[in-house]
Amino acid sequence: MDYRKYIRDVPDFPKEGILFKDITPLLGNGEALKRAIKDMAEPFKNQKIDMVVGMESRGFLFGPGVAEHLGCGFAPVRKPGRLPYKTEQVQYDLEYGSDTLEIHIDAVAPGGRVLVVDDLLATGGTASATAHLIEKIGAVVVGYSFVIELLFLNGRNLLGDSSVHALIEYQ
């Protein structure tokens, strides 16, 4: 399927000079969304995934569907103070400053095999921080699945040797 026709370019959002890749047309088309979720899961169907982890907030849109397709559970990674139970956290650098992510300490069993899912791989900072969180709670990242990868930002370089899959790649 040509997913590019479901991605809208929005110039100068959220700030001047950025060409934002808007996934809402994809989300708004039931058949395309269903196929995207299947295609995000498919490369990992024989990888014995125990848990899909998605990052706030657009990882929440695709992660549960991918988890359902793989026959496993879903665990959210959120910003601080939004998860109600005991958490592990990691701070990571952004282009201008830093941010923090959290996961429940029991989100994945020790040794559990995890697939990280999000809508976009750009610089790799959020996905890499999520991998560190998963490792801190004793689980293993098997791979990453994204709707879009912005190849020119080299985010894949931060993700180690794990398998990285994207439905759409932009040069």
C-alpha cells in the first residue's frame, strides 16, 4: 500500500522551517489504518514479542493495534507524573534542553521481549530513551516499528543493533 497518500505535509509546524508529517489522514481512513497496523506488526510476527511499548502520545495510537496483531500486551511510556504506580524514569537530551520519560516498573517482565512502536523516527532520541527504560526494568528491545522514518536525521544510528522497520521513509 502507498501510505504516502495518507500523510499530509504541513509547512512551518510547530515552528517555522519544519515540514510536519501529519498522520491524521491515515488515522481517518479505516482500511489504511488497519493495513498500517498489520504492516507494522508483520516483520515481528515470528519474533516472540511479549509486549509492545508505545510512547506518548502517538505511539498510543498504533501500539495497541500492533500488540493485538502480535497477540501480546501493550505498555505505555509517558511523561513524568502521569503513571499511577511505581515507575522507572530516564532523562534524555533534546535539540534544545532535555525531557524525561517513565514506565511502570512492572510493565514488562524481566527478560521480556519488547517491540517499540511510534508514529515517527526522527533523531531517535525518544526511541533510544525508551529502549533505556525497557533495559532498566530488565527487558530486551527486539525491534522498533514506525509509520514514518526521516532518514536524513539518522535516528536509526541511536537504536543499536535491533531491527528497525518503517512503513514510509523520507530522504
